[in-house]
Amino acid sequence: SEKAGEGVKRHCYLRGLAEGEEVKRINRSGLISGVIISKQEQKHGVVSNMLAKELKRKAEPSILDNQTCPGQLNISGFGTVSLIAAKWQTPEERAGRVEVPWENWAIVPHLRSRAYFGDSCSVAYTSQYARREYTTMALLGNALRYSVDLSKVGCGCNAQLHLVPMRKNRKESKCGDYYCGHGWQHCGVSCAEIGVQDANQYAWSSSLHMEGDAKGSSIGYGGGDSVNGRRDWNDGQYGPGASCIDTTWPFRVEAKFPVSSDGDLEAMQITLT
């Protein structure tokens, strides 16, 4: 509320229209109302997308070898884990950076990045990934809870949280870090996968996959340009300004893993609040 002059503040207010009042439009050459020209911001409107294509998107810097141990994360009820960042998003494409900026309680992944939980991290010093450093979590009969902020994750982007058995994977993979995933996997190694979160501002998916099972079983909302995806809820319940999960704000995720009397996984139960 810094003052710009006596009785004047640096604020701008929009007045609501009275009933029956029309918007007064003034044509001015070179101005388009409601469009923010930013090289880094995802555009969604028709006009915004057209203008955005005329701009060269600012490239996200790739990760450096000495940035592959970005810090530690304190997980309540579990303990401290080290973040191990991937060098390669695919065998041909260098990965983006991952940051732990706020005293061990948050992860900030940049575009094209990927990181893993570890008991320790040595790759920044040895240049070699060690599969025995990857953390294992006993989640059967337990729950995983966290908060996520998707307010800057636009259409076409996918913020993921997956559970995969990398510590048990003996195949180094084409990405050199023992990463594996369900079905077709761009680093070349398949394994069973629990997809707790595949999401952006407009879409959410949670899924279970056996090794080699590309489709799997999933719930959520959203699709793509050519795919009608899951419709377990609608855009009035999930999305920017939605009534249940307003993705312009952070929200909480709970993933429960109930077991049978034999101790086998029965389901994954997802709750967003």
C-alpha cells in the first residue's frame, strides 16, 4: 500500500457492472485487453495462444552435474530423505533442475525435471547413480499426505508423483539412473508403478499399473487434444476457481493404501481437500 502521492495509492480497482449496464469499449491501436505477454507463462486462450507462438519461449536451463544433489526433505512420520535429481529426461534430452528452496520442506521441480527420494545422494560427487541409495517406503496399510501447488502448471504440463521400485531395479536404463516405469518407458526399463499424481491446473489422474501395463486402472478428470480422459468429476469441481478444488491455490492430497487380511494391497484411495 505504498503511497504514490497525497491521498493516492498504487492500487487499481475494477468496478462491477450495474444491472443492465453494458461494458464501454474503446478501440486503441496495438492494444488487446486481457492478454499478458510473457515468455514464461503458459497461454490458454485462442488469442493468447496465437500471440504466444510469435514469442520465443525462454528456455529452462538444463541441470548441471553438480546440481544433482539439490538438498534434503523432511517427511513427517518418516524422516529425512535426500533428493537425487535425474541428469536425463530421456536418453536424448537433458533434464531440468530441481530445487529445495525452503529449509527442507518443499520441492520445486522445473520443466523437464525428475528427482527421486534417497537415503543419501552421491552422484554430484561420483558422477554415478547408485540404486542402493534410493529410498523404500513401507506404505502398505499406511497413508501418504502432502500439499501441492499447481497454480503455475498449465495445459500440456504434467506434475507427477509416482512410486516405483528403483532400488530393486538392476537395469541401469538408457538414462543411467535406474529409472523405470509402466508399459512404454522412455528410459527403456518397465516396472510396476503407482501413479499417485499426474496433474496440472485443469486435469488430475491417479493410477495403478502392473509392469508392461500401459493403460492401467485410473481415476480423475481431464484429457487432451485428441483424448476424452477420465470424468470422475468435472471442471466445476476441479480447476481454476472450481467449487471443490480451486487449483489457483495449494491443496492437500492423501493417498491411502489399504490391505487385505493377507497383507496384499487392495486399492489406492485418493482424497483431495
